[in-house]
Amino acid sequence: MNAVIRPAVPGDAPEVARLMYLAGKSHIDTSIYDVMFPGGMEERLGKLAALFTAGTRSWYHYSHYLVGEVDGRVAGSLCGFNELESGGALLRDALIEIGTDRAEGKAMNARMQPFYRVNPRHYEDSWVIEHVAVFPEFRGRGVIASLLREIIARGRERGFRCAELNMLDGNAAALAAYHSAGFVVVEENADEEFMELFGSPGMLRLYMEL
């Protein structure tokens, strides 16, 4: 059965939070979110869900997301946004809104330094695609391809000239899916501490003209 693609709604928070975590984990054992939000998994997923439903429209906000449903179940999701509109300060404000105090924010920033060193920056006028993930039981059914087509179309409709996405280096299956969608690798960043922490050399930036 083909995936049904629709805009995300606040009620999707539990499923999309799990998919965000999987997107941060990719093909490795440790998710980016294990480092960003240390503690128990329930608390970690709760914070991702809170960012998804927060009043602050950072790039975690549900309004930026699409979900793919198979047989009426959420099978996968991703988001599309522009950094100037939804990144930077808005993410900081969203974290504060969900209860991140100053001390916790500073500690989080310190923990995330290896990630920041390899995470490529995006062009200010680009359409950024993030949090691409599908639940394991729905893989191989075209969910990601359908989601990518729709989110790329959204970027074109909004008038962006290019689309970009970042991914963990070493995920061959994901890279093949992005190549099929029209992306090419334009930047590779590596870091020894990142490798020790996550088991991946670093991050890739992929790009396509819209």
C-alpha cells in the first residue's frame, strides 16, 4: 500500500518524537539526542514531543513536518524549513519554553560541541530538510521517497532556489535514497571526538537545485 502523505498535527507528537530520535541515531548506536538530552528515554522523547508542540515555531515545530501513513499508522516523517525563519534564536526560545534553564542550556551546549564542529551550515536562502526517518517495520515501502518528493515540492512552492540536508557519514542506504531524490554531496566534515562519541566520522551536507 502506498504511503499517504499529510501535514503533521500536534497529536502526532508521540510518533514523531520517536522518529526524531531515530533520525538522530541513523545507522549508529548513539543518537544525537542521547547527548543533547541525557537521562531516561521517556524523558528524552518527552522533550522532543514538547518541542514539536511548543508555541515557539522552531524547526522542531509540527507546522514544519510531514508524516507518511501506511494502513492508517504513522510510518515516517520529516521536516522542511528555512534557517532564518525557524533556526537559531527560535530553537533557543523553544528550549527555554519547555523548561531548559540557563545552567542546563550551558551544559547542553558543552556536550554538543563535537556535533557542532561537524554539522554543516546552510545557505540563508535554502530550504532545509531534516529529521528524515521511517520506523523499521515500514522500511522498503517507499515512504521516504514519497515524503522527500512532497517536502521538496513545498520548498519549490515557497520559492527557494535550493534544498539542503545534513546526514551522518556512513549511512549508505540513506545516501542512496537522497541521491535518487536528486541530492549530491557537497561537503564532508570529520572530527576525532565525534567519531569516538558516535562511531561515525562526521557529517555530510547534501544539496540540490530547486
